[in-house]
Amino acid sequence: MAFTGYEIHDISFAKAGDLTKDYRLQMSPGQRKGGFFGQAAVKALLAQENCVGMRYYYGLDKDGKQVLVLVGTDASENDLVGEGNFCMEVAIPCPDRCGANNILNS
């Protein structure tokens, strides 16, 4: 199979709330609940040549906190790595920047 860029990923907020609640219940103090990536950064990642979507990888920063690494992906399901491509991680973490309490973060 190949990626098309039109795969369906949506779930209900109730289901998403259950998933994030289960994560929060098992997380250790000081762990991140999530992070923010600005639209310009996400659009630039998706605008890379041959990009049909993005893949994420879990990583650990220098303080041992979990992060997401985002990379563009082509229709053949390959990560767009190497010369002329880029990936992202420098998310603005939650906490401290979580926004108002809602079903996903509290």
C-alpha cells in the first residue's frame, strides 16, 4: 500500500479525552502532556517536495523528557530525510503552555 495524503485519522473528542486522560493518569510528575507546533512550521514541513503527510517519532530531550520528532513522509511511506529536507521537534511544551483546561489536557 502507498500513502495518499488523504487517510482518515479523526476520532471524537470523547475518545481523544479518554486517551489523554489514561496517559495523564500514568505519567510521572514533571512529564509533558503535549506540545504546540505553529501552523507555519507544520505547513513548511508538509510543503517539502514529494511530501504527502508526516510521521512522528518519540524521543527524549537532554532532560529525559518525552518529545515528538516530526518528519515529512512520501507516498512510498518513506521518511523525507537527507539533503534538502528537515524535521522538527522544538515544540512549546505543555506544561507550562497548555491553554485553558479542556477534555484533552485536564
